[in-house]
Amino acid sequence: MRKLLVLSLVLTVVLAWAAPQMVQAADYKPEYKLSTVVGKPFPWGIAGERWAELVKEKTNGRINIKCYPGVSLVGGDQTKEYTAIRQGAIDMAIGSTINWSPQIKELNIFSMPFLMPDYKAIDALTGGEVGKEIFKILESKDTVPLAWGENGFRELSNSKRAVQKPEDLKGLKLRVVGSPLFLDTFTALGANPTQMSWADAVPALSSGAVDGQENPLTIFTVAKLHSAANQKYLTLWGYVADPLILVVNKDVWKSWTPEDQKAVREAALQAAKENIVAARKGLIAPDDSTIKEVEGLGVNVTKLTDAQKAPFKKATKEVYDKWAKQIGPELVKKAEDSVAKRK
């Protein structure tokens, strides 16, 4: 009798603990939508698939994620992605700081021309006080940021000529992302920038409607822009970088148990770490295999020295100063200090 009472008591306690968990799990969506601008085999798209895979594994199938590349959940308009996350039309995303900058002005810090001279500078910002401050801002806007990923330094390509000095950009029609800062930067350099989504970019480049574009080398190689878009000239100048952010809609996040929140965060950190490795592969000395691969495709590759970058930096100084005021002088100063002190 005593054993039966003890067993009954234990069962009651277990059920009391399990009931809320079961009810909450029952409220989970059968599928969560994860948005990315590009899919596999781009490192960005691979990161989305990897995050989904890790979450399913770590939550024992309680959370199932489907990836929607091409920002298809917002009709291909990259600049609407963050608003859709806030509104709940998108559950999760791996988004570009550039694409979300129209809604979060502080994200423009990564698009300040020639602020970050190398990968250590990117890490100093995303892994330091600047990164923490930006995450706090995102947390105040109905989203839960979990990890920093990477799209990479944005390099310049075109179908007309090698670009070694600002004068070489004069009159070139360039596809740029939907950010006013990019319009200002390339206008200051004498180019003719045109904003368009990535979905529209390759057809425009192929038809000659635009002459060139700027994107990380992983985009250039996987999209085969040398042949698909006649991009025969490539300038490595690393003028801005494009960190990615793994986020979850705040209401979705709150609907999960603490255990599953922990699992999703851990999965995000792991997927982001793998993504950064993939985004930098073959681009950092002594392994410059990706650059050699591009050269092997018959592309004219120009790698600017610090001295050659100086005129470009000078030409965009007014743009830098203008946007420093809009982003916030204190945050910009914090970023500059972090870059200066990087190790």
C-alpha cells in the first residue's frame, strides 16, 4: 500500500511538471518559416539549412523549420524582410545588415566605406561592444538576435574595364542593394548606381542594362557571374563588409520552452560559426585558392593596395561623415576605436 502511495505521488508530480510542457509543445507550429536572400549552394543558404537541421536535432523534432530562399516570403524584396519578421509573417531569418539597415539605422555601421580594413576588424565589431549594442537594439524591436554570421567583404566587378582608381568608375552603371548609403557612396565615386533586388540583378547584368555589381566573392563564384553576367573585371578592395544576423520573431521565441530556446540558440551559434568559416574559405592568406580560382576563369583580378585604396577613401569621406551623424556619432566612434584596438 505504501509503495502504491509513493508511486502515485511520483506520478502526480511528473504529470504536474509534464502537463505544461505538453500543452506548450502542442501549441508549437508544425513548421516555422526561415527566410534567406539566397539558398544553397551559397554559404548563406547553407547556413539556413544547417540551422534548421541542428534545431530539429537538438529539439528532438519539436521544432521543424523550412527554409525560404530568395526572400520569397516578401516577394523578393530584401528591404522588407525585417519588417515582415517583426510583424510575424516570417518566423526566423538569417538576414543581411545591409538589407535591414533601412529599418535599423545603426546597421549602416557595417556599410561605412573603408571602416573595416580586414577580417579582424569585422570580428572586433560583431564580437565586441558594437555587436552587443546592436543586438540590444534588435531586441527592442520584436526580434531576438542569436548569432552573427557572415556574407563577407563586398568586392566590385564589371564588364567594361579594370578599376584601379576612382576615375575608372566614372559613368559605370552599377547594381547596388536597397540602401541609400550605397547610392551616396557610388555617386561620390562617379558611378551611376541603380538599386535592385538580387533576383533582378543577374538578368540586368546579363542583358547589359547594368555594367557591374558589388558582392562577396562567394556570391560571384557560386552565381558564376564571370559567364552568366559577363563580369570580366574584378576589383578586390574590401570597402565594406556584410555580416549576417540569425534572428527569431519575439512572439515565436516566447512560445518555446526555455529548453527549446536554449537549443535554438546553441544551433544558431554553431551554424553561424560554420558559416563564417565557409564565407572566408580561400580568401585569407596563405590560402587564397578562391581568388586563384576566379583568375583561372579568365577574370581580370585587381587587388588594391592600401595606397591605392586611399583615393577611394578620400572620395567617400563626405559620405562617411554624413552617415556618421545619421547612425550616431557615439556608435561610430566606438566602432572606430574597436577597429583601432583589434588584435
